[in-house]
Amino acid sequence: MGSGVPCRHGSSAFVTASPTESLLSPDEVDDAIAALDRLDDERAVDAWRTANLGRRSPLVRALRSLGTRQPAARAAAGRFLNEAKARFEAALEQKLAALETARTEGLAPLDVSLPGYPLPRGGLHPITRTERAIVSAFASMGFHVIEGPEIETEYYNFEALRIPADHPARDAMDTFYLDAVDSRAQPLLLRTHTSPNQIRYLERHEPPIRLIAPGRTYRNEATDATHEWMITQTEVLAVDRGLTLAHLKGTLYEFARRLFGEEREIRFRCDYFPFVEPGVEVSISSPGGWIEILGAGMVHPEILTRMGYDSEEYTGFAAGLGVERIAMLRHGIRDIRRFYENDLRFLRQF
């Protein structure tokens, strides 16, 4: 996200911003809260919430852009944006409470003699909860979240990651191809992993880089207790001067401890992935033995060179985490299909 000058609309009910805006102004925050105070129906309030706290709102976009700021400015900007978010949420809660009070005035009093019954309550899906825990763990270590398309080209999904057409690694990624091509006449497909986000980000940014990219991935394979055709992954990438395998190990040790606790043992073993060198698998201890939770390694120098980086000056590390696998281990679930059967008896446990 680039930098820009915020555009103030004092009479509008919403904060507006150009696509390149990177930070709100205090006046815009005050104007938005004042506009909320003037609203008198739930639809208008919901539209205000979407415009000011939704995924595409200027506030959320500014929060996501913090990782691109210089360290000296990042802390102050983060404090301001988090305070603005807290003010928005408090004002919204107060407005909703006022609307509810106004709506119930004049209604007949509650008949306390009527039989009571528990009202059903919704909650976050266990995969969403686990994904948020993963994001929170890495965010606390200075990583920021990015997103990427689920429909990819062969270049980003395979070739740019050192997986050519005849590479045996493609056999382990049975791919859903689409009956369409992009502007460069490349076949389109549903991404088989979140690693294409590495390439897309490296093409447009300079080091230092610290990112995580959660999202759905798709593979054309049979479904059983440990495999699904759609799974959620989180990509981790760091590129900077002087990064070594020790930095990778320290980061993943801290992540595993945050999610599984200090008492769990963690093991690193050599493994092979086309886009890293060397590659490692990370496992944690469990009553049934060691269980792999992710694959990782140092970004292959060829990838850095292709992106225009000097691989003698810059190094990086990457990791790919399976969110369902981690959720299964955290909650003692043996069948991955449970997550997507929509069985309320299962989901209510979370």
C-alpha cells in the first residue's frame, strides 16, 4: 500500500480514502464518530460499520500496511490506528445499545412466568480460531498479514517456485485446472499451496520483509481421515541481510511454544522442498510419538536472484503451516473431515 494524503469529508457518515492512502487523520476519526452519533436506524449503522471497520475500510487497510513502514514510524502509526479502532468499536457498541433501548421502549413488559429456554449462540469455527492464533503468534514477532488470489497461473504456483512441468513434486500436488487462461496465455488453476504469495510479494517489495499469508488451498485428492481436497495453510516469509537457519529455528520454536505450550518438545529434521535449501520438517511431541506440523527452510538463492535480489547480500527463510493439522493436534481430533461436516454437536464444543 503506498502513501497518500487523506481526503476529509466532514459531512459524510463514513471515512473515505483513496486506494493508495496509508493512514487516517485524527480529524477523520472524529468526523466518523460524530457521523455515527447522528444515525438513527440499524441499516445506516451497519453501513457505517462496514465502511469504517470492514475488511476494505481505510482503517483496516492502514493496519495491514504497517509492515511496509519504516521502524521509526511504525510504532506511532500502530498506536494511533489501534486507538482509532478502539474508539470506533466503543462508539459502535454505544450506538447499538442506544438503538436497542429505543426499539424496546413501549413494548409490553416481560412475562417472567413464561418457561425459559436457552437461546442458541454462534461462535467462530475451530479452523478460524486456530488460524487467528497462528496469525497472532507471528504478528507478535513482527510479521504482517498479506493476501493473495486463490486462482493462480502455473508460473506463480509452480515455475517461479522451482517446480517445472516435469518435476516429481507436482505428483504430490494433484491440481484443479480451470477452463481458462490468463492474459499471458497461461493455464489457470486453484492454488495448491500458499507459497505463490511469496513470489507476488517479492516482485513488488524490497527487504526487509516479514509476512504471513493465510488462505485456502486446493488439491485433487481423495478425502480420508487425514486428507481433504480443500485445506487452510499459512505461509511465512522473512527476507533480510544476515538471516540464517538459526533465525528460522528460533522463530518456529517460539511459534510452537505459543500454540502448544512450553512443555511440548519440538524437533527439526532435514527434508526436501524445491523452493528452499536446506529444507526442514518440524514435529512436536505427542502421546503417540512425533507428529509433523510444518515444512520450512531457507529460501533458495535461485528464487531471490529471479526476483532481482542479490542472493550474496540477502537471505531468507520460509515455512508452510497446515491449519487443520495444527487444529487437530491442539484439540485431539483424529478425523479432518469433522471440521467441514457442519455437525453442530461437534462445532458446539468450540
